Amino acid sequence: MKLSRIAAFSSALALGAVLALTGAASAQEARTAATTDYVALGDSYSSGLGSGAYDSASGDCKRTPRAYPALWAAAHSPSTFAFTACSGARTGDVTAGQLAPLTSATDLVSITIGGNDAGFADVMTTCVLQSEATCLNRVATARAFVDNTLPGNLDSVYGAIRSKAPSAHVVVIGYPRFYQLSGNCVLGLSEKERSAINGASDYLNAATAKRAADHGFTFVDVAGAFTGHEICSGSAWLHSVNVLNIGESYHPTAAGQSGGYLPAFASAA
């Protein structure tokens, strides 16, 4: 009996120590976030197109409190939060119109960019409306752009970010794979087209990760987070073709932002 009491007392002490350490870590995280100046840049995957509840003041940029940057800010209460991501943005749009909030005091930056440069919307439109051969040719053209032109575009925007925010921790986030192969979709694109589109997404992410690393930025891959939630999965976190709102097609739903992008960003922030 005496030994059991000693064991129970020891367990209670250990549990108390763990809880104390966990509480201390949580408090430290809260204090750190409270002193963070956070700027969210990028395209529609950062503005939140596809997740609804858009801020009317953001106009065609389609920013929403359901997007991962706003969700992270709401949960962590950074000292300042500037949200300039805009639907349709290319690298040149970021450098020309989104960097004003960046300063030497900026601590944290997030960005998704490069998909529009590579012609993402045109690839998907071509593949949905035209033949398999035309789709595959368009995907090949996009991959050639990723090889030959995109690295320089990314260098320009990454360099501009570092110049304006020399001390910031910059988190570059990639794009998901769009289709679950051998999934539940009966109609629509062929399996060969879906595979080519997924492969192009991986190709874009690999190129982006390389440029991010060369600038000392952190790259986060969301493909794993979206596994099991692609189009054709039966539990999709991505819109398929939406004829009632074509702009939202192939963008994350609110669940994709909160269940996919938010944890991926939070893990690196």
C-alpha cells in the first residue's frame, strides 16, 4: 500500500511537471505571437477564394476571414496583421502592389505564388473544355515555363520581400494535388489528364521549394494535408468545376483552408 501511494504521488508530480511545462510553452507561444508583425502575401490560395464570406472591401481580391492567414491571426493575435494577398496575383503583382506593409520590423511573412504565372487557370480551362491531347500539350507548356521562366520570377519577388523585411521569417506554401487518382469521379477528365495535372502541381512545388530554399525561406508542402481530400475523393477540400461560380473552381473550400492550409502554415510559423 505504501509503495502504491509513493507511485501515485510520483505520477502526480510527473503529470504536474508536464502540465506546467506545457502551460509554460503555451504561454511563451502566446507571448511570441503577441509581439509578431505578420504580413500575408500571395494569390487566391492565400486570399481565400473558394471559401466564401468575402470581405467586400477587398473587391476582386476576394480576401476572407476563412483564409488561413486570417484564421492564424485570429487564433494567435499578432501585434499587427496586414493581409494583402489577392486573387489572380502573379509574382509581378506581388512586387508591384502587395509589399507596402513590409518593414524592417516585420517578423513573419506567408505567401503562395507562382500558379498564375505558370498559367494554372488556362491549364484547367483547356483540360476541361478540350481534348486529352490538347490538355497534355498545355500541361507540357506549363512545365516548360516552370523550367525556363518561373525561377527568375520567383527570385524577383523573394528578393523584394527580403529587401523590405530583412529579418522576417518567410513561409512559402505550395499547392495541393487536385485529383485522387482511381477516385469516385466517373465523368470529366480522363485518368491520364488527372495524373498529368497532379504531376504538374508537384513539378511547380519542387521548383518553388528550390527557389525558396535558395533565399533562406521555409517551404511548406500541403499535398500531404490534402491527401484523401482531393477532387474525386468523396471528401474533397477543393472545388471541382463550379459552373455557377467559375472563379472558385479548383480552389480550396473553407475546410481546405482550415484543415489543410492553416495547419501547414502553423507548423512552420
